[in-house]
Amino acid sequence: MDAPKSQVLVGNGHSLVVEGLVQELEVSVQGHTLKILVYILPISGADLVLGAAWLATPGPHIADYNIFTLKFYKDHKFVTLHGEHPQLPTQAQFHQLW
């Protein structure tokens, strides 16, 4: 579906032009089916980015950034989504310094 030519501010501070809009995209996230509004943006490296606009859709929620979880109430039960833990760089070995 066509979207009005608008821009979206992304995490790195840049703005991107919206290329399209999907009103109700049904996605499965960690075994839970969600219907979400999706803005099509010219990005790579991820299949889907759940941004601030999406965070308003499940209603009240609890985010724990220490253990990368997001909890909200859906279909009469609590849903917990688990984020990926960042991979920290490993210590360089002596032979890698050459």
C-alpha cells in the first residue's frame, strides 16, 4: 500500500523516507502472532524493526533492559518477548596483533 511521503527518525539519528505502508501485517514473534502496522523503509540487516510506534500498540508493558525482555498482556495472558544479548568482543590473542 502506498504511504504518504513522510520521514521516520531512526535510532542513529538519521531520517529515512517511508517507501510504503502495510496496515496489518501478521507476524510470528517467538511463537506469538502479532498484527502490526509496518512502515517500509530502505534498511538492511534486519527483517523487521519494532520501534517506538509499535511499543504503543500492546498497551501497558514492562521492559527490562538488563535481561532484554518485554512483557505485555495479549489475549487474556501475559506475553514475554526475549531480546538477543549483544556479543561482546573477545580479547585479542598475541598472534592476532602481528
